[in-house]
Amino acid sequence: MTDAKARGLLVVYTGDGKGKTTAALGAVFRALGRGLKPAVVQFIKGKWKTGERLYAETIPGLVFLTMGRGFTWESDDLSRDKRAAEAAWEEAARLIGSGEHGLVVLDELTYCLNYGWLSVDAVLATFEQRPAHVHVVVTGRNAPEPLLDRADLVTEMRAVRHPFSKGLPAQPGLDF
Ligand code: ATP
Ligand code: MG
């Protein structure tokens, strides 16, 4: 890419506050408007149909994959979680490397890194080798230090208040 200002960025949305996945989906919305052909890979079990998944199905050409078998504490078979994470990562790496998508969102990828299902070094190597125009957005709590070091943009969502503490349940359309 000749224009250094137009290079693809590595973006990380992390922290304990709400808004990480929402911010990434906002970038997808923008990228669609700019013809960047965004792709999303969610590294969580597709247990519930979320609003974003339901809407993604109606957007022609939008790649929106939800994989994995959920979180460890819900699982009876850790090795299956690892295999699912590896399969999702394989697909994500292919999407990134293809250069066909100007924006690739890896939603909740940090969980797979923190559980050791995926190697941080291998993930960073794939980011490093990606086509120069591809933006990558990673979301999830506790982003590992080497990923933060490598990122061009890091935003940490800080939890100031969340309705969960009042016992209010997750709201359709706002939370999922
Ligand atoms: P969102 O998808 O709403 O942008 P997120 O990606 O920042 O949230 P996750 O860690 O992925 O947050 O958790 C997703 C779910 O957990 C959402 O329903 C969200 O409302 C809820 N959540 C996020 N932060 C908090 C918090 N500090 N306390 C309680 N629940 C939270
Ligand atoms: Mg999230």
C-alpha cells in the first residue's frame, strides 16, 4: 500500500465495562457504508440468537460466523472447546489473509487466548502478516499484554455502572 496513512489498523476493545462488542459492530456498520466488505467471527458459542446475528443474516454478502462451544464453566468437555476455537481461528485467519475483507472483527477472541486454546504468538504472527489494508478489531476482557503492545488502538471500557448490579436482566436490542 503506497498511502501509509491508509494502512489497516489493529484495534483492541477490552476492559470490564459494557460496549466492546457494540463498538466493534459499530465499526462493521461504518465499514459496510464504505464498501469494505467486513467480516465478523464470534469466538463464543452461538447459544442464543442475538440481534446482531439476526440482522446480519439479512445483509447480503456479510460474513458473520459464530463458533465455539461457549465458556469453560458451561462446558463438560474442555478439549472440544479448544477444537472449536481452533476451527474458528483457522477460518478467521483465512478471512484476514484473503485480503477480501477491509475489516475483520474477532469478537471475544481474548477468551480463547486467556484459556490457552489459541497461541498468542500464532495469532500475532497472522496479524503481522496480513494484507496491509486490512483492519482487525479484537474484543474481549483481559486482552493479553503482547496483544496490547502490538495494537495501534486500544480502548479499555471501564465499568462505572451497569444495570446488572440492580438485578436488571440483559435487554433485547441493547445487550443482545
Ligand atoms: P456489549 O456486547 O453489550 O457491547 P461487551 O462486549 O462489552 O458488551 P461482554 O464482556 O462481551 O461485554 O459481555 C456481554 C454481556 O455482558 C452483555 O449483555 C453486557 O451487557 C454484559 N456486561 C458487560 N459489562 C458488564 C458489567 N460490567 N456488569 C454486568 N454485565 C456486563
Ligand atoms: Mg462482548
